Amino acid sequence: MTTGTYDRYGLTSNPFRELASESLSDIEIFHVRTRIDDALASIKDEVLEKENRAVVALVGPLGSGKTQRLLLAAAEARERKAFTVYLDITQKSAWILKGLAQEIQKAAHEAGRTKTFSTPAWYREVGSFLNLKDAGYDPVQAGKAIAHALNENAPAFLLLNDLHNLTSTSEAVAFARTLQETADTIKPGVLVMFGAYHTYMEALVKAQPALVSRINRTFVLTGLSDEEAGLLLAKKLLAKRLVEELDPLFPFERDAVGMINRAVGGNPRRLLEIADRVLEYGVEHRSYRIDAEVAQAVLRDRQTAEAITAVASPTARPRSPAATAEARPTNPVSSTVVTAAKDP
């Protein structure tokens, strides 16, 4: 139970409670740009200007920023009046196609792309997904239908969150074939971007090399630098400020931020989770500032250590650049792996 109050830190409340990027309504405000975002911005601009087409993979562990970047892309595309389809991947490929049909039709209505007495062919094609059973569809025809809808509404973004949720081999293979056909059919003005865990992408490289060879850019999210971590905390703190003209990081000292960031391996979600615990500790113990001593006290706590260990498990650990290079598809021209740089 918190015995102190947040006003000692010039805050109305704890700003780190909303850990998941999915819950942020103002994603553009809180997102911390990195080198990867600069490269992504160039790709998105080319697509929005219909100068190019692209298939992009965002690869990293839980909490590394995959979903946030997909949501950011959706927000940017909608702001530019682009046709935007965002979908959280589920365990069945037929469910995914039904979800895509609903989202494509929703985007079409919002953009005024349908007429009362004349339904476009692409709209009818994706509409047929709504009647799919759990099996028995043609993945190639499905891929063509999705691409046709995107091409006819370019500039268009297709954003798929958590591809790794397709854990069944048969389901993964079927949807991979659909994605491959979509990638083969899209034209300039279309972006297909998805997020997945490292282990899933490694398996995809081995099992579906044809799809992986269609990926133009693979961005590996390896974590925030200490400076980027400080910026993320400062942005969150600003949203709950009572007092202006304070140091953006107050009550956190920079060495404390660095200590926390290194403990969580630069993982944004875990950074916010541990910052939440550290701030609560500071309030409870009436600390004037969150310094290295306060941070260290929380990091020594058993529950905190377990939370950090969870993200550092073998299935979630970021790969080294050498390991990433080994996992590249056989066609290095069509798929480029970019790893986020961390400060020493």
C-alpha cells in the first residue's frame, strides 16, 4: 500500500501503469524514435507516394516495440488518408481471413470506397472470406484477393500483429502461402508489415523460404539505449506533470535510469514495468529522488528479479547480429536484415 503521495514528485499519479502499447490512444506522442524508425519512415513515405511497394518484418521479443510500430504506422497512414488495415493475428488462418475481410470492408466504408448500387469486384472477393469454414479455402486465391483489394485502394497499409500466434504447422503453412501470394501481387503504393518473435522467424526461414525471400526488409528490435530509455520515461512523466519547468526525468536520476534499462536489456515494456515499481518504492519510502540506491533496492527484490528473468528467457532473447545473419534467406537481395544499434 502506497503511504506517500505523487505530488512530492510533481505528478498527479503513476504514469507507468499503462504498460502495453496497445492501450495508448496517443501512440505518436509516447513513441521513442530510433534508427529503425528513420528507415521505416523512408519506406512508408515511398509507399504513401506510390513510388514503391514493400513487405516488412519487425522481429523481437515481447515488449520490444513491434506492436507499437505497427500501431504508429496505422496512425500515420490514417492521418495521410491511406487505406489502412490492422489485424491481430489469431490461431486459425480461416479466422484471420475473416478478420481481414471485416477490416478491409470497414476501411472501405470509412474511406467512401463503396457505392450503394455498385459493389467493386475486390470488395466481393474479400467478402467471400466471411463464409469460410476452418479449412478448405484456396490460400493462393485468398492472397490474390487481399492484394487486389490493397492495389485498388492504394496507398494502402496491411499491418499484421503477432504472426507468431499461428502456432499450428498446417495453419502457419496455409497463411504463409497466402502472404506469399499477396507479396507477389501487390503493386507500388502498398505496404505489408508484420511483427513476430525471433524463434518464429527462424522457423519460418527454414519452413517457408519462398515467403521469407519476398520480405524486403527485416528489422530486428534489440532494445533501447540508456538515452532512449530516459526519453521514454520523460515522455510518460510529462503526461502526469503537476509542476512545469522541472527536469524532464525528475524524480529519476540518469544513473538510475541506466541501471534499470541495463537490467531489463533495453526492453521498453519491462522498462516501464520496473519504473512503475521503482516509483512506488520511492513514494512509499518518501525518497526525494529516484537515484541509483533506490533503483538498486527494487532490482534486488525477488519479484522484480523474476519479472526481469521472464523477458530474458531463451525464447525471447534477442539474437546477435551474427545469428541474425545466419538466419537470412538465401536471396540476400530481396531481404535485408537491419539490427537496431545500442549505445555502448
